[in-house]
Amino acid sequence: MKKMYEIHNKEIIPVEEKKKNFWIHLTNPTDEEIKAISEELQIEETVLRKTLDKSELPHIEIEENSILYVINIPYVILSKTKKKYRAFPFGIFLFEDGVLTVSTNNHPIIGDILTNKIPNLDFFNHDTFPIYMIGKSMEYYLKHLNEIQEDIRLKEKDLIKASSNKDLEHLLTLQKSLLYFTTSLQGNRAVLEKIENNNRLTSKEIDTLRDVQIEIKQGIEMANICREILENTMNTYSSIISNNLNDIMKFLTSITLVISIPTMIASFLGMNVSLGSFGTDPYSFVIIIALSFVIAIILIIILRKKNLL
């Protein structure tokens, strides 16, 4: 999907065709849209397609007529059973008279740009535009990290009741999400370091860049803390599931042992052998039942004293 805008006195105006001060945004574009934009803006198709590769890492490329910044922004992927988090590339092509942005999926950050929720964002400042975009993406990283932290906290409450692998699979999904976030944040930090090294930033712009770097550092530390908590939680989870299963097996084994006593007595007395006067005694059946019951009770007491039942 392609949308075009004209930037006029910091106002973003939707247009049907490319203007001089333009912003074009592509969301999961078709092959026809990619080919048309490549010809219109003189960008190599291979370069444009790279920004749609979900495994593309953050970096900076100098093209013939533009500068390409690839950063990673976080996404929430919802399904019927669970929610997972991922970070996908967001391409920024900066031209002398406009900007082209490319993303694999819709993201609220585009709405933030359209509603002027990114203060001081300047489409034509090639040094600060990616800084502000990374800074805005950090709001979503920190928001999602807080959601993951809360999810882990809620799962810990159910830890004692764990009896299946479903909750463990959910925690594994969160662990993978944190790994994606950490890798993406480190890539974004590398992009900021390259911007910082170009020696063209003003003191105010450097302060802004440092603020974003601090947020990235905070995000990485937060993700690492969540990963450590999650790893400990998963280890505890596994131990509890294993212990619960051991308790169940121990109980079933003990019950089997108790039940086997009456069965064994009945088997011995049911053999085709003479039992003398006991076999003709009218109370023999009651005596056998009582004997089996008493032996079973004694066995239960012994097993309970040994904490086996």
C-alpha cells in the first residue's frame, strides 16, 4: 500500500501525486508498487526490497541520490491463543526534497507522524530525522517490555498450579520476544553511534541523541532483566511440573500396591485346592474381606508414615 503526502510548513497534506517536498510511505508494497517507486525515485529494486526483509539488521547506506537508514521497530503479533512480540525493519530513504519510508506491516508510529506526536521532527534534516524516529520507537519498546514484565508476573502467580506444558510454551514465546527486542535495540544503538560520529550535529541535536541513547540503554537493561527473571521462572516452572508428575506417579504406584493386596489374597484362596473346614465355613467370605481390608489399612498407614502416599 502506498500513501503520499506533501510537507508544507510542517503540515502533512495527503496528495495523489508526488510533490516537491514529499513524504511517501509504503506498507508491505506489491511488486508493481516497488517497481514504480524504484523508477520514480531512482532507487535500485534490490535495495528497496532489502528493507522488507524481516531479518534485515539496522544499518546506514549511502545511495546515489539518497541516504538509507534501516532501523527496527517493535510489533505485537496477536493470535487466538497467545500474543508475541517481534521487531521488524523500518526503512527510511532521505532525499534532498523528501522522504520515503518503508515498513512490512502497519504500525502506530505512522499515525504518530501524521498527528504531529513526534515533536521537532524535521523531514528535511537528514541527521535528526532517524534520531527522532528511533526515539519514538523507544516508547513502543518500553511499553511492550512493561507488558511482558506484567505477563511474567501474572504467570508467576499460577506457578504452583502448573501441570502442563502450555504455560511453559507461553513463557518460551516471551523469551524469544525479548531476544528479538535486545538484538534490535543493539542495532538501533549502532545506527545512532554512526550518526553521532559524523560530526555534523549541533549541541542541541547531540543532547537529543544522547537522550535516545539513554532510553535504548534502559530498554536493553530492562530486556536483560526480564530475560533473567524469565529464565529463572522457566526453570522453576519445569521443576514444579516435574515434581507434580512425580507426586502423581508416586500416588498411583502406592494405590496400585494397596489394591494388589486384596487381589493377591483372593487369587490364593481362589485356587483349586482344598481349604478344609474354612472352605465350608459360612463366615469365610466375611473373614477374607475383613482380612484384606485390615492388611490394606496397615499398608496405607506404613506408606503414609514414609511419605509415599
